[in-house]
Amino acid sequence: MTLDKIIQLDKELLVFLNGLGNAHWDTFWMTITNQLSWIPLYVLILFLLIRSLGWKKGLALLILTAVLVTFSDQLTVFIKNTTARLRPNRDPEINEIIRIIKNNKSFSFVSGHATTSTAVILFMHLTLKKYYKYTILFFIWPILFAYSRIYIGVHFPIDVIVGAMLGLLIGFVFYKLSLKILAKMDSKNWN
């Protein structure tokens, strides 16, 4: 299958998924796509980190998470500017036939929302799963977050799928890095 055919199928899938929306759900999906709406989840994760690992290790992982978010954000911006794929709301081939709830002007590929949310959640899931049984439920966030980008008309399905895959890689690498940091803290008796 050629790249042109993949891009065409991606556009068709976007038109279909985006077309499932209606005005009754727009406010819900705009709320989901807003990072500030997820503050309660961030607070819960911070609480679980500190409760499980203590203040010093919890703070160390919080700082590492901030580095992860910064790295993920900058990497996705670099990829977007390198590939320069127009967002659906800017693509003249489809922007007249999709529902556009939000207008973004930057490039589309790869979704920073999907990448970063998936990276953070995988990192937190791997870190906290030995302490809490249901951390797998954290993955509801990046799934909803990523779909919201399609719903509002600012990302193609491939943008969020590749973003999520990239996020899994980043989250795993940072988890492995965190194990080294925590081991070093243990060796220095930083409990």
C-alpha cells in the first residue's frame, strides 16, 4: 500500500469518525480535550506517587515526569514541523465536509496530546501497578484525550495512533530511567 493510499484512507476514516459527532456532544468533547479538565487525575496520580514512594522519591518522579512531558512536547513539535502535515481543519480536501469545533493552525502529525498523555500514563501505570490494582484504568485518559482530537477536527486518526505508539516508547524509556534513579536513591538511603 502506498503512502498516498494510506493518507487517503486516513482522511476517509477521519471524515467518518468526525461525522459521528453532533452539537449535543461538542461541549463534552471540548472539555475532554482541555488539559485543565484532567487536573483531578493529575492530583490523584501525585497523591498515589507520594503515598507509595514517600515524599523524596515521589518528588523525584514528579520532576522526571515534568522532564518527560517537556521531552515529549518538544519531540512532537519537531516532528510536526518536519513533516508539515496540515491539520484536518486546514486541509482543503476535507475541511468543508468535516465538523470543525476548534481551529488549530500548527501542523498535525504527530498528536502531542496522544503522545504525551500516553507516555505519562504508561510511566505512571508501570510505576504504580505494584501498589494499586486498577492503574490500568488510567489508560482511559489518553484514549479519550486522543479521540477528542479527532472529534473536534484537529487531528487525523494516524496522528493519534502514531502519537500513542510514540508515547508508549517514551513512557517505557522514562520508566526504565526512573528505576535507575530510584535504585540510586535507595543506595544513598533516601527514603
